[in-house]
Amino acid sequence: CEDIPKDCIRCDSCGQPGAKLTCSRCKVVLYCNKDCQKKHWKQHKSKHSCVPGKERIETMKKSGDFFDGKLWYSQDDIA
């Protein structure tokens, strides 16, 4: 991910390249500006994807998922 130029990262709302703002809650979804973040919020929160990092990690641990030092894997990925 570090090799991807920041100008190539696309906004999760409008799809335009150059997204630099992250969701302040989950720190995963990227936006090009606050207007795009506001427009996308209803969809983003309803997918249950906007989960703070610590909460996401605890949920994954409880479900038997594991971390290899770089990526999280679910039991479904292994089967």
C-alpha cells in the first residue's frame, strides 16, 4: 500500500482520485473532502463497516480470525 501514489487513491464516495481524508471513526475509508464524507456516511455506517479499530480487532479475535503481522485472515479464508 505504501507504494501507491496518494494521487491514485480513490474517494469511497465519488470515486475520484486524490482521496486524502480518512473516516475519523474507522480510519479505513478514504474521502476527497468533507462533503463526500457526509454524502457517504449513511451508506458507510449501515454496512457495519465503520467500526473503530480496537472493536474490530476484538470481534475478529472472538470469531477465531488471526493476524499474520500484516493482514487479518478469517476462518473462511483458510478453508
